[in-house]
Amino acid sequence: MNVMESFNAILVGALGPLGPVIAVGALGVLLVVIVGIKMINTPPDPMNKLAEQAKGRRGQDPASPAALRQTNTAAAKLKRYSNFLEPQDAAEMSSARLKMMQAGYRSKDAVRTFHAIQFGLGMGLLLFGVILALLQNVTGQDVTPLSMALTVLVPAGIGYYGPKYWVERRRQSRQQEIVEGFADSLDMMLVCVEAGQSLDQSILRVATEIRAGYPALAEEFEIVGQEVKAGKDRISVLKDMGERCGVQDVSSFVTVLVQSATFGTSIGEALRVYASEIRDKRVMRAEEKANVLPTKLTLGTMMFTVPPLMIILIGPSVHGIVQVLGMGGN
């Protein structure tokens, strides 16, 4: 502790009252420069070299759409920094990619782009906080060590946790939209199946009809229909949809369809029973919200209604008592 105090005193004596903050900022900038140099000097992956050589042997046209997609995207420029911007653990990478897909970001480079934005915002706002603290010191404002630390760390925290908050909010809003529109989509799917359409045709038709009201759910159904058209196994496609949505109702729906296909039962009958259960569950959710509402209003009622009412009822009596006591004292 004495060593830290003496070191702090040396910094204050050499750089002024903001010596510790300047030292921390300089250390952060130095670390950023070191990491940047390390990323720039990272040797290319040998597998990428082999892929480029194989591509050259195949004689791919550099002006083809595939080549343009590979070279003209901002995410492709971050590929050389993938070891720094992506989790190296397979389970952690899979979890991060699933979370991005549930938020609606389906690109294979979504995790890399997210961490790049998070790193850039965090370091940029950290530098902004350091500059702001220095400006406060230069202008002669009375700045305490706590306020200096908050000035530096709060913007950095906002820059680092802001992208996380954005992705989580987008994921929750998307799941809420899927929950709200799932019952109507099942009813429409049941009508299409009973009208003679196949399950794949029904899914595509439902995706077209509900796009205006529930675009997230329509996108999921459209992905299922297109993947089945491409020849992918329907069971695996449905399971992928359940994972992408992250909603219990969709996972149960996928289980119902998989069991119906496995045991050879009628899909129409399974849809009818499950659609009825989903409608009942939607009604129960609405009743739950209605029953919770009075409890939520109690606090507001007590805070904004009871105090004014007490003032109106008791205020005149208190004022009269105070006057009487004042006259008696005189």
C-alpha cells in the first residue's frame, strides 16, 4: 500500500493532480497500439493460402458475384483478425452465434462484427473519457478523483456494454413478436393443410400472409420452406428453426411435427390440437397480465393519490392546530 501511495505521489508531482488518470490513459493507448501491431503482423492462415490457390486453379472470375461478395464486404476485411475477435472455444462460439441468430443477425461473420464494434466503441469512448477529463483539468474545474474516474470509465462501460444491450433487446423483442404471432400463424397453417396443401406449401403461404404483421416469424417460416425446397431434411430444418427462435412454443410445435412425421399420424389433426392449446395459452397469458395489473397500479396509486388526499383532508386541521398553539403561546 505504501508503494502505491508513493507511486501515486510521484505521478501527481510529475504530471499534476490528474497524473494517475493520465498514466492509466497512456497505458491503455499503449496496449491498444501493441494489440493493433500484433493484429497487423499476424501471419496469414495457411489454410486461407491453400483456398486462394485452389480458387485460382479453378479460374474463378474476379468479377463474378461470388468474388464480389467475398471481397467487398466489411466483415471480410475483419477475417484476418478472427483469432482476436472471435471466441476460440467451440462451445462459446456456438453459443454466441446462436444468440446472434436469435437476434436476427444470420451472417456467418455476425459474431466477428459484433466483437469488432464492441471493441471499437469501448476503446473509442475510453479515449473520449480521457480527453474529457484532461479538458476539465485544463479549464480549471474542481474535479475530484471519483469524478475523474467516472468521467473516464462510464463512457468506456457504455461503449462496451452498449452493443450487448442492443443485441439482447433485439433478441427479446424478436422472440416476443414470434410469441404474439404464432397462434394466428398456426390457425392459418391449419386452414391451408385442410384445404389440401402440403405442409411445405402451407409454411410458405403462411410466411407470405403474415409478413406485414409479424416479419420475424414470416422470415423463420420462409427459411424453413426454402431449406426444404433445397433438399434438406425436414426434421433437421424444423429443429434448426426451434433453436433459432429460442421460444418454447415453437420448440413444442417442432416436436409435434417431428412426432407426427415419425409415427405417421395426420398432420392436420396434430395442428388442430396444438393450435387449440396455443390459443388457450395466449388467453392465459392475457389473463395473467390483466391480473398483475392491479398489483402494479397499487404503488403508483399510493405514491400519487394518497399523499395529496391526506394533505387535503388533514392539512386544514393541522394548520388550525398550529395557529391555536401559536396564539396560546403568545
